[in-house]
Amino acid sequence: MVVAVAKALEANSKAIICASTGNTSASAAAYAAYCGVGAIIVVPKGKIALGKMAQAIIYRAKIVAIDGNFDQALAIVRSLTQKHPIALVNSLNPHRLEGQKTAAFEIIDSLGEAPDYLFIPVGNAGNITAYWKGFVQYRQAGKAKITPKMMGFQAEGAAPIVRGYVIEQPETVASAIRIGNPASWQKAAAARDESDGVIDMVSDDEILSAQRLMATKGGVFGEPASAASLAGLVKLSQKGMDFSKSRVVCVVTGTGLKDTETAVKDTEPFLELPADLAAVEQALGLAKGG
């Protein structure tokens, strides 16, 4: 986002605009506030996690909630930028991808080499496109000897690339990837094919299971969409793919604090006890003979 906003400032744009399922709006609004330009956010009404909306609200972005889905929001935003001097900062903007690709640079810098596999959630498909571009450029620059297989995962209810057609009414618990017509569809397909990777889909149950696994075994709290990458790894492992001798990276694209409603839904109730040491010890199984 920082590159797109910087380029918007260079072009003397007085405002930036994006359609969003939550994450893009939070980032755009934050940079706009810092840089002193207006931010216009167009979102599908009732489809955005409150933790994400809270960020755009506190940054004082102008928020428009439409009675439609993300793809319709994006169509409106694209039309507005064609008619008015407002900078588009969705991943359709090539400057967005130039910024996002540096995440691939960081992975190689941290590991000393590119991974064998990179698992990543796929919504509007900008991330998989940008990461692949970054890996290719670092290899061309002599910073890496290999490039990874790009393993993208969509949610079952929002998997247009997997199914091969636009999903008019995408539905999934993973709101950040609830997109039925990805803007970077063809570029994502190219990243998949050029890397000899895959773009597959995972169910909401698999996503939520991976979210819990990531939290309880890794101490990482990611939002549901972020867990699609790990869910994909688990799914392929269960199908018999052996990753035990491979270097695998799963990208976590957003903190779980952006969607706490989903995280606490259907959880076990807390222990409610009197303010009594013996009662607490007994309930925790710490009492002698307990």
C-alpha cells in the first residue's frame, strides 16, 4: 500500500479510494491519514468484520457501504477513478504489486533461499501475483537459486479460479477472501502455471480447524482467511503429499484481532467460580486427591 499511496501523492491526488473486504480499507485509511489526503472506502454492507471496519472508522475515512458484494464495490470504484481525479489503490494498481512483491524478498532474506513451496490465501489474487513476481525477480538478481511452487487456496464458497467461472454470490466465513471475480485472476493463474503450483480450495470447516491449529500449536492468531494457507497444507498432506523434506512457508495475511467475532463463536464457556482458592484448585484439578 505504501508504494501506491506514494505514487498517488506524486500525481497530486487529493484522495485515494478502494473497494475492500476489510484489510485494504484499513491500510489505505491509515496511510491516507498519515499523508493528509482523503480516503474513500467502498465496502459490501454487513460483510466486513468489525475489527477491520474499526480501523477505517478511527482513521476518519469516508466509508460507503453498498447493498452488494465486493466485486460490485470494485466496479463502482473503478468507474469513479475513471471519471474523477481520485487514485485507485486496490491491487489493480500496479504500484500495489510492486510493494507487495517485497514480501517475497523478505522471505528469501530470512531463510537464505526461496522455499520449495509457498502456501498463500487467494481472494482478489493480488498477493499470489505479487509474491511470484518478487521470487522471480530475486532469482534473476542472483539472490536466490530457486523459486517456489505457488500453492494458492480459495474458500470453497468463493473459489472462481478453481471452478472456472465467476461466483455471483460468494460466501465464506473467511471474509477477506470472499470474492467471486478476482481482479488478478489471470495473473494468479499465470503464477500457478509458471511455478508448477496449484490453486485449490478449502472448506470453511478446514479453514477454522487450521485457524485453531495455528493458534494452539504455533501461538499465531490469524484471521480465518489467513488460515486458508495452512488449511491447504493440511489438506494436501492428508491426501498423501509428503512435505517432510521440503521447506514450506505459509503466509498469514492478517491478525485474528481483526475478526474476533468468528474466533470466539462456539467456544467452550469460561469456568465461573466463587472467589475461593479451594474451589479454583478443585476445578483445575490441583486439589490434593482431586
